[in-house]
Amino acid sequence: MRENEIEARRSGLYVWDGVIKNKRVAIVFCLASMVSIQLGVSLSVETLQQFGSFATTWMRLCFAAAVVLLIARPDFRSFSKRQWLCSFALGAAMALMTTCIFEAVLYAPLGLVISINFLGPIWVAVIGAANIRMIIWPIVSLAGVVMIAYSGTAWVATVPGVVLALGAAVGWGSYILLMKSVGAHFKGLEGLSVSLLFAALILSPMGMSSAHALGDVDFYTQTAGLALLVPLLPYILEIQALRVLPSYTFGLMMSLEPAIGALLGFLILSQTLSVSQIAGGLLVVLSAVGSVKKSNI
């Protein structure tokens, strides 16, 4: 086996170069990631209510970090100061994003939480726009998100839910920018593995404070299964996609998440959708398609 192939395997890069350089495949990775995230969040509500968001999020990150570390087997001694800083910053963004979003769904409907959360990717899309005309798609998407957040008669919101969703939005916007940076500074999954390790360490004090959960076998079995949907699979897919897609396109592709979240909230959690919310979902889809065409993908 040639030296470069050995290095690729050691760094956890099991996706062929020809695949991850294909922008259409990167779009598929984004779609798969979004479905995985929203499905994972929808299926998490009962576990979150039983064990709490801090313990559940922390154990998910622990499982995800362990798996990616085993795959990537990073050489910690070879990392530069810049690499350590990038991976720590991404880990902090992951910890903020995942904790806030899983806590928020205990206070507000899934579709609303994801809609507010999407303000992060919207901002990334705006600052990544190459010209003024490209801002039209973030505006269309934002209009759709606002419509999803409105039931047709009232705003479906609580103060804790909104604050936590806004915290998740800050984390998500930072995550997109930092994940792209980590993907550029590390080979394969090395950067992701270290970032997940930092995220798990950051949440350790809060996670370990939930002592009642740590002694329950169901806690480990449930969080291990859910960790596959969020964050393990999405993070692996997204770091590959961000190596190919510009931040603008990736940010707007993520605009599909509120629509997916609202749909899964309806199917799994029986959270009904109004006509205006359905129309908002269609606007979000339109903006994603428009951004893809504008980027010549």
C-alpha cells in the first residue's frame, strides 16, 4: 500500500477524493445530515424528558467522540497551536449548539426551535454572499422561517424556548464557519475527532451533575443509539460537504432544516402545521434550490 493511502486510512478519510470533490454529492451529504439531525431531535424528546438535556447531550458527544477517535486515530503530538485553537473553538460551538437545541425542544415546538435556530445559517449565508443579488435567497429563506414560526393565529413561543433557540443559532452559525476551517486545517476526520473530544470535555461538569442518569443502563443504550443520528453521522457528512461547498451555499442548504423539522414534528410528535407554516416551508425549499442554481452546482 502506498504511503499516501496509508495516511488517508490513518486519518479516517474513507471517502474517495473523487466523491468529496463532487458538489452534487456534497449536496446529498447535506440533505442526509439534515434528515438525520431532525429525526434524531424528534426521537430525543422522551429521552430528554427522562434524563435531562445536559446528561443526554453530554453522553451523546462522548459516544460520538469515542467512535470518531477510534476511526481517525489522530496524532496529537503533530498538531500546531492553530490546529488546537481551531478544534477547541469548534468543540465549544458544538457544545453550545447541541445543549441549547436539546433544551429548547422541551419548551417549544420542534419546528419553531429549528426556525429560530436557522438565524445562524442565515447570517452565514448573508456574510458569504459574493454580491448584493445573492442576498435575495437568504431573505426569501428568512421569510419562510418566520412563517413556519407562526401558527396562523399566534406565535408559538415561550421565553426560555426562544432564548435557548437563539443560543443554538449562535452556536450553529459559529459551527458552520469553524467546521469549514477545521476541515481545511486537518486531514480526514482528525480535526472532527479532537473537536468532539473538546465538546464532550466542556460539557462534562454539567453532564456528570446528573448523577441519577449515570446509574441507569437505559440511559447509555438510548443515548448511544441517538448519538448515531445526532451528532455522529451529521458531523461526518458536514465536514466532508464543507470541504467542497462555499459557506453561502451550505448555509442556505441548511435552511431546509426548519421545513424538515416541522414535517417530522408533525409526523412523530403530532405537532400540527397551519397553512402559513406549510407555505413557509415551501419558501425555504425555494431559497435552497435558488442558491444551488446560483452557485452553478
